[in-house]
Amino acid sequence: MRRLRRFLRLKSAGRELADEMREHLREKIEDLVDSGMARAVAEAEARRRFGNMPSLGERSRDEWGFVFAERLAQDMRYALRSVRKNPLFAAVVVLPLALGIGANTVIFTVVHAALIRPLPYYQPDRLVHLWEANPKQEPEPYGASYPDLQDWRGASRYFEGFAAYVDGFTTLSEKQQTERVTAGLVTTDFFPLLGVKPAMGRSFVAGEDQPGAPDVMLLSHAIWQRTFHGDPSIVGRSVTVGSSQVAVVGVLPAGFHFASVGDADLWFPLVPEKNQRANRFQHWMRVIARLRPGASLEQAKAEMRQIAERIARDDPAYHTGSSILINPLRDVFVGDVRPALLALLGAIGMVLLLACANVANLLLARAAVRRKDLALRGSLGASRGRLVQQLLTENLLLALTGGALGVAFAHWGLRVLVAALPADMRSHMPFLEGIGIHWRMLAFTAAVSLAMGMLFGMAPALRLSKTNLHAVLESGHRSTGGREHLRLRHGLLVAEVAISLVLLVGAGLMMRSTAKLLAVNPGFNPQGLLTLNVSLPFKTYNTKAKVGAFHDRLMERIEALPGVVGTGTVSMLPLTGGLATGGLQVVGRPDPSEKFGFSFRNISSGYLHAIGVPLIAGRNFDNRDVADGPRVVMINRKLARTAFPHDEPVSQRVVFPWINGQVEIVGVAGDENTGSLDSEVQPVVYFPYSQTLDGGWSTVVRTAGLATGVIAAVRNEVRASDPEVVVSRVRTMEQVIADAPYTVMRRYPAMLMGAFAAIALLMAVIGTYGLVAYGVSQRLHEIGVRVAMGARPADILRLVMGRSLALALAGIAVGVGSAAVLTRGLQKLLFGVKPLDPATFAVVAAVLVGAVLAASFIPARRATQVLPGVAMSGE
Amino acid sequence: MNTLLPGTLEMLILQTLTRKSLHGYAIVQSIQQVSEDLLQIEEGSLYPALQRLLREGWVAAEWGMSARNRRVRTYRITPAGRKQLQREVSSFEKALLGISRVLRPVEL
């Protein structure tokens, strides 16, 4: 009741005041006109002299019945004016908000595409991937042999069906153009199992996987568009693939992808050869299956456990100790990306939080400054609703600008993010193809940020309606509500420093990991090493002799190039992984079932020298190792130590499952890391290329200068030798390492996390600066008095900066605690660095303290220049 | 006006009204005249100050006519206002004394 009365009194007082002020203005104008001024000029001058006269205009318009829209336009003009008056403030509010909204949307869009959006198959949640595993013999899980698959198909209780696939490369010739394409080879039940129907034509039918069946293939939608220009009559046509004519039976739908095969453009029925059908040791098929509706992963695992036991009983030689692993198909597709994505999602969430805290902080700071302005307008009769409406308009303007910029950032950031991935890895993340902004997420993020901005932006108006306007006016700038605001702002600053610390620590740990990873010695020298793939057209090179002749001729020509120190060929480049083999046996060992797993490489005699792996014992391959001569191998030191701990390996004989008769070890080489920089050196067996001859290989070229310097010359030599031979993937070894998943999966999130951390740091600096500058302006009187009482500049500095240092330290304490918990989530992404690496924590803490002190130094220094007279005089 | 101490405007208004009852516009005119235009008053800030003085009971107001025959509110100082003026002047002088002592060149 008292409030109401006071309110009414205020209202009528306001009206009287408005009348009075209007009279004042008229009088002034008349005076000015009397003194000879033109009326228009006089009006402007009178208004200028009068200063800010908000209530007057509003009142009169109210009386004349102006509508809401009119006010909105007026508020908008007012808001724009206040932005123009203080563009820096608008920028520091809007930019972090936009970055937060944009980056959050981008990361969530990718996470959604990779982890949440259903795979483009029928009921994809029931699809699983199966592997065999035998940790004692092979470090990594591997595929199934053909007989294994037949046995697996017997599991019908919880499984609806099985299908298998492998991937490979071939060449496609169309209109005189030959291109190298990725191919998927699949059992005929593969597409029905996925529930994928071709967009045109038909899928494979039973019988097309039998030897002697006519050659058929399916096209990806992409190659149909790209190479065949969407030819509507493509189905039924014959196309040259490799050396044969293959009939196109169908075109797959546009959205189809199968990540494990990369961006395969041609799909063929998988036709096993005779020995592949028989051999239990050749684990070459990769198997997927569909669970029955309602079947759980646990039930499926139990059923496969029984099958694995039966296979081990039937075939103790190759399956003792083997088990079958089952994973949801999506997990296999997403693979290594998941931990990186989740880490980034967490990080970006924190950035958004920080952006909101930052906006809140800035708006509160301004609120404190504007309290008096608002109180004045209020006392002059502007209604509270009116004040609220005006603040709302202003914040809406900032928020909408931030939101619009955020959409732009999201749009642009998504493209940059996807483009930053090496093409190789992108092809194994088909879920990124044609990825579009996740609009619902964008809307959600934007709504949260806007609500945040509104809430804090409205604080002064809400507070005003609780307090007495006159009290505010009388108290001058030392507003009574300031204390509460200040406590809130201190809390926000502590939070900002803490979040920055967590992000900086995360970024620091990942950057150190990347550096440590790249510093690992791979057992050879990757500098000055060019690599390229060479594929021979099968129709010309249809005998081993022809392949061998071309190979040797090309090697000679490349070797003779200026700037080339050595060259060689290998079936797979170093640091790119290996295949399961089933293990070798040493002749003469008492236990015939003792087997040693290994990765194998087919190499030419110049390979080890070219990449820089030393010969340790015995001899290198040479021209004695002819195609039809006695079979020989070399092994690496790692295998020598595990298989021959007590005796000399050279001249020992070993047996491989797929080679009849015994094979002699002729030499031992140093440890080339065939797998990846983040894995141990694997045992390796080298077979001489001269005895394994096959029409595709990787060539390595050791150069005296820059590896890139000989690219044109090497390409020329290949073209001169035979223009039909396809050269692909010409890269330096350093590029190969940089593009490898183990590197990208660390460097890429490290870079993003670094960017996020930089944004965080910037916001913490802005926050600190704002807080200290505000604190100084609030304490000018006090500082003036202190200076008057003889305080020296150093004392003032200490006084002003001590507070921010204390807040920074509190933030660091909170941050260290949170980081200690959160960095454990990064474990999988780290290499050679512990999640609690003290050096990283120390450096980050020091950087933050430095940044906070630097940010508070500028306003603090200004405080030391305060003259006592100025400080005492108030405004 | 920007260099005035807080509360100074009220003091100036009271001081002006001791000589004669005036309406708002005339108060501004008078202050500027008396100070020989040294003190420029942002005229908009006059009214909040007058409101405060009214509420404290240091001035009283009544509607009347201006020299230009317009309806204006005329202010006059109350006895409480005169006491307040004395208090303010003395505290202002103390403050000035303090400042001038601090600012005074060092004498040996």
C-alpha cells in the first residue's frame, strides 16, 4: 500500500516535473530567439544545453497516444546510438558470444553426425562388426578366414545373418581416361543385410560370388555422377575395370556409405579363390552381422563364444587361444575419432559457458555504470516497464547480432573443420560428407546464450524496481547495489580463470603429446624421403616376368635421376599398419605349435637402404633371389629377439602357412616401425619383391635435397616407361606421418583445443580488465584520499592488483582441481605425457597469473596517476 | 559542471534562492550571471537537484507566472534550507582548505 502510494506520488510528481521542464525549454528557446538566433538553431541549442531530457519526450508522446512499435523503433535508435558510442563494448560482448555459439554448433554438428545420427541402413542399431582376436600371437584383432565365416554363419539364435567385405584398389578406364578407384568386394548378402537397395538397377544375387560367374559391379552414386555424368542408361553397360569388361548392374543410393571401405566407388561380388576357401589361417575377410530383434550384445557374444570354442577344437593349429569380438558397427566406424570428439565437445561446452560468463560480467559492469542513468530517467517519470523495455531492446540488439554472427561462424567453421582433415581420413569418415549445420542445436545454443545475456542485462532494471530511485540518485556513483554485483562479478572472474586453466591444460597436454609423438624415432629417417604408389594395368602386365621387368627398369631409371640417393619398393609404407598372418614356425623346435606373429612387407633389394634401416646380420636381398629360386626372407631385430633368443637367426629355416616347404632367413635388419608412431615396433618378416611380384607397390625415393624436388622427374620417368601406369598418392614421408590417423587424431584436437583455450584466455583477460577498471573507477575517491595521505604509486598498484591476483589464484586453485579430474578423459589422446603432467600445469598457471596481472596493470597504473584534487571532485 | 563536487549544485541553488524566489530557468540564469559564466550548468540536472531539495524540505514551490506570462513553478528557500546552506558552506570550505593544503607548493 505504501509502495503504491509512493508510486502514485512519483507519477504525479513526474508529470508536474515534465511540465516544468517543458516550460524551461520554451523559455530558453524564446531567449535565444530574442538574442537573434534562428528558431530551429535555438531549439537545438536549448536542447543541447538542457542535456539529456529523456522523460520529457516520452511523456508527451504517451499523452498523444503513440504506439508500442513507435517506442520500439525509438529504443532501437537509442540502442544503436549506445553501440556507436561504445563499439568496443559491443564487440567484446558480441564476438565471444558469436564464437561460442558458432563453435559449439560446429562441434555438436560433427558429434551428431558421427555418434548420434543413425547410419544410412535399415535398423542400424542391430548391426555389429565381428573380429577374431588372439592377443598372444597378434597385437590387433583381425578378420575371419572363409571357413571361419562358414562356421560363424551357424550362429542363428541371436543373429539374423552374416556378410563379409574386403577393400581394394583397381583402375577404371572410361573414354581414354584411367583413374585409380577404391573398391569394395562384398558377399552377395552384404547389401540385403544392411537393408540398402540400389537407386537404380539391382543388387548382387546369389551365385554371382561363384568362380566363373559373369563379372558384375555396382557403382557409387558419386562415380555415376562424376565419371558417367549421371548417364541414365548406365545399368547394363560394360565398363573397363583393370583388364576386364564388367557389367554395371546397379547404382547405389546417394547417401550410402560404408566407412570401413572408405569412399569406395565400385562394388564387386567377393569371389574367394580355391585356396582362400580352404585355408583356415588366411584371416582376410571382415565380417558384419545383423542381430535378431531384441537380441542383446551379451547374448550374441555368448553365442559366438561357443562357436569360437568349437572352431578351436576343430582347428587347434591356427585357432588355439582365439576368441571372437563383437562391436556395434558404429563404434567400428567412428573408432579413434570418438575420444577426440568427446574431448572437444567437453571443451567447447566450457567455451560457451565462458562466453556466457563473460557476457554476464560485461553487462553487469555496464549495469553498474548505467544505474544512475536509469535512476534519473526513472525519477523523471519513465515507467519501470519502459526502462525494462528499453534495456530489453538493447540486449536484444547485442544478442541478435551475436546470434547472427554465430550462425555465420558455424557455417564457415564447419567447412574449415572438415577441410582441415586429410583426404585419407575424411574418406573413412563418410558421415562428414555433405554435413550441414545442426539447426536445432544452433537454435538451442543461441537461445541459451541469448537468455543468459537478457538475464544479466536486465539485472539493473530488475534491481531498480526493488530499490528507491532517489536513494540511487543521491548516492551518486557509489551505487548501493554495486556490492552485490561486485561479488557476483568476482565469482564470474574466478570461474573464467578456472575454465581457461582447464582448457589451457587440455590444449597443452595434447600439444605436448603431438610433439612427443613426432619426436619418436621410427627406426628410419623420414626426412628427404618421397613416396608414391604405382599400379600397373593388368592387361599389359599379365605375367610375373613382365611385372618384374617393368619394376626393375623403373627402379634403375629413378635411381639414375640427379638428386636421388637411393630407391626401393615396398608393399606397404612404414608406419601404416600391417596384416595378420597366422604366424611362422621355426624348423627344428621341439614344440611344433609354437608360432610367432609378425607383419610382413614385400621389399625390393634397395628398400632398406633407401629408407635408412641398417643391416644387422647376414645379407640384404640381391640378384641371387630370383623368382623361381629358393625362397628366402629377412627378419627385423624385434622378431630375431623373440623367435631366436638363444641362437643366431641367419641361416635358420622357418615355415609359413601359405608357402610350401621351408624358407631360409638370410639377414636381420634394424627395427623399422611398420605400425604407427604410438605403437611398439612389431616383429616383421621381409619377403623379396623378386619372389612375390605383384602389379602394385609403393616406391620410396631417398633424395639428397628436398624430397619434393624430384616429384616431377619421378613422374616423368614413370610416364616415359609406360604412360598407362598409374601413379597416385605422391607424398613425402613426413606428409605420410602427418596425415596418419595416430597423428591427426592428436594434432587436430590439439589445434582446436588450442584455439578454444586462446579464446578462453582472451575472455579471462577482458573480464579481468573490465573488473579492475570498474573497481578503480569506483574507488577513485578512496585512492585520491590515499594519495593525499602520502601513498606512493607502488602502494596503489599493490592495492589494486592484489585483489585481482587473489581472484586469479582462487581461479587457478579451482581450475587445477577440475583439470585434475577432467584431463583423465583425455588419456586416450595423450602420448608420452601424463594427464597430471606437472610441467604443463605449472606453465599454464604461470601464463594465467601473468595474463591476469597484465590485464589489471593498465587500469591500476591509471589509478596511480590520480591526483587528489581530481579524485575528490567526484565524477 | 563536471568539475563540481557532489552536492555543490544544491548549495548553489540554495545560495541563489536566499536572494529571491525564482523559477527553474531563472535559477540557471542567475547562477551563470553571478559566477560571470564560470559555472556552466547542464540545465537538465537542475531538476533532479530541485526535487531532492523539495523532498528534504529545504525549498518550497508554488505554481505561478513567469515574466513571459507562462505557468511556472517558483521556488523559495525555507528556514531549514538556510540552516542546511550554512552547514554545506562550512563543510565545503573545510574540504577546500584540505585540498588547497595538499596542493600547496612545498615550502621550506
